[in-house]
Amino acid sequence: MTLELIKGQKYSITKDNPRLTQLIIGLGWQAAGAGIEIDSSAVLLTEAQRVSSAADLIFYGHPAAGDQSVALLSPEQRISTGTADQAQIAVRLDQIPAEYERIAFVLTIHEAVKRQQSFSSLDGAYLRIMSAADGTELLRYPLGNGYSVETAIVAGELYRYRSEWKFSAVGSGYAGGLPALCHSYGIPADTAQALVQTARPEAPPRKSPFVLPELRPRPKQRPADLLPPASPPGSPENSGERLLKNRGETVRLQSGPGAAEEIVINLNWVQTESSSWFGRKGIDLDLGCLFELSNGLKGAVQALGESFGSLNRPPYILLDGDDRTGSIATGENLRINSHYLSEIKRIVIFALIYEGVANWSQAGAVVTISQQGGPEIKVQLDEHNNDKGMCAIAMLHSQPDGSFSVERLVEYFSGHEELDQRYHWNLRWEAGSK
């Protein structure tokens, strides 16, 4: 029986089968939106989470590593196991050079910026791992439909852990497409742009050296299977803007039959140049929240501890990506499923300086709360306390009439426990990492 993972879970591929060295990574989806061209890539990363050269990006313009340890499979090479993958990537674990710690598997939209496209209509996306020896499916990771402005998704990563190879279900979305992703992994912007402009080769990718089981071409996707793209937040349907200037100032969110399916909370900040770990620019500013449901369940959604939440099950709040580089122009997003607002009692939105000097006065951070068809609500972090690394930005609170109010907070704390005590959440906190 196939093991199915959820976002944030990790699983050892080789612990119980150390002789397993040849894998096939299958990537697929049911629909992605009319006219959207999705590319699949693999990125070889060193311990510093960066490439050693641009040749570590395996994509349509460079379909195999020089030693053939990682290779995109041509359609006629793909394993047919009843699932028609849109892409398959062959990985030979015993041939991966020791300098590489992990391999990231990525989905990007071709010319996304030029065509103004995103993964907002991505449906049924998944990553699965199979044994290349017999095509047995070892695990499957459904990515879900929780994406909006993203044009690149790190679906998952294979990584070394002592003598094992493990898989991490990442599912983090980023804006900026393949160029931004390349830049985050240490490929210079001009090189990344040149790679993206590489014409798709007419010939199929180089053949893998693997001896593969039954190989059949995948069926072509029928146009009827494609869905029209959803309108992203910030589209012309949004009307107006409301700035909450003073602490305690509130505004009501739209509710009732005309309300949008999602509430999107975006954190953005000024991104300044630096040469820190993982290619970050300036501080690593994280968006998160504390939540309390109507049934009394309490918790946090944040990148720290990989508590990314969920849209379709409690807490009905999802952090759709951790901007670990600081280079993604759209920052980070929390998304709330409006269909379950009656299940949510209150939410405190916060920002945390995970890494870097606590200098809020230079971050220029702003949170935007958006509903399609309603005004954008903005809270600027224009009051500063550079001695503390955490800021409670806004409180979303259910009202007796079933609506939700947004209240400006902008209050600074030394950490999670102090913020927790201030707003009476009464959770138990432990040191975490991401």
C-alpha cells in the first residue's frame, strides 16, 4: 500500500531498504488552467542549500546531470503504472556526488510573468516516488490546491541524513517563476534569465542509463480537462483600499453570499542586498498566526516547526510558502478558507524576525488583507521597537452577527511566549527551527 504524506512530513526512503538506489520521481496534475505550460525541474544542492554551478539545475534546457545521476525522462521512457505522470525524473542515489546534500523537485510556469499566469487553478497536483527496478510506488504526496499568486512550487526534496536518504514533503510556493527560484539557490540573476530564455529542445531529453520496467508514452492531456484560471487577489474585481492607521482601529470583512472563498493575508517588506546563508537578502521575516477555533482548539500556523496548517481541515488556515530568501517580491501569504469562518473564533497575525538583525524601522513591512470583491485592508508596521523580534500585527475576531472584524495591533514582543501571554492563548512553547 502506498504511503501518503501531508505537507511537512518526512520519510526515510532507504532505512528499511538500503539497497534501493534507483528511483523515479513522478510529477503530475489534473489541470493547471487554460494555456498554462508547466515545467518540471530538479536542483542539486550543497549543504549550504545552494548549487555549485548552474549545471546543477536539471530542466528542459539541461535535461541531465553530467554523470547521469539525475535525468529528465523522455515520454517514451516513462514508467506506466496506471498513473499518467506529466513528468518523470530518474535519480540514482548511489551516483550523487558527496558534495550534494539534497535534490529539490520543482514545478514552474513557463513565461509566467509575461503571460500573467499563476498556479491559482492548479488542481490535483502530486509528487510520487517509485522504485526504478519494478515501478513500485513507494510514497505519494498530494500538493493540494492551496496556491494563489505562486509561479514556482518546490514540491519536495530528497536529502541525506547520516547513512540514509529521506524525502521531505515541502509544497512551498513562490512568486517570480524559475528565475526567482534559480536566484534563491545561488544562480546569478543574469545566468538565471539566460537559462529561462533557453529554447525548449525539439529532441527529447537524453536517455537515462537506468534499466527501466515497462515503458509507455503518456496519454496527451485533453483540452476538456483544463480549467479556466481563477482571478487572483488584487485583480480588478477588488475595489478600494482601507488603511488602519491607529492601534485598536477596526474594519469589518465582507460576509454573506457575496463573500469570496478565501481571505488572503500578505506580508511584504523592503528587501535589501546581503550575502547571507541560502542567498537571503536582508532579514528573514516570517508571517504566522495564532488561532482559536469555536470548539476551543488552539495552535499556531508558521514556518517555524513546519506548522503550515491546512485549508480544508482544521484550522482552515494555510501558510502557502516560506520566503526563505527575502527575494520574492510578493512576500509571504496566509490563506483562510471563508467557508469555515463559523468554525474560527479569533486569529492573531504576527511577523517574526527569524534570522538577521531586529531592525523593524528599516524593514518597511506591511500586511495586506484581501478578499476578492472587497477592499484591501492594509496595516503598516510604522511603529517600531528594534529591541524585540516579534510583532503582533492584527487581530481577526468573529462577531455575533457572523461577520469578522480586523483590528490593528502593531505591538512588539520578545517571542512567542510573551505574545501568547498578552492575548491569553495559554499554549506550551518549545524551541523550534525550520
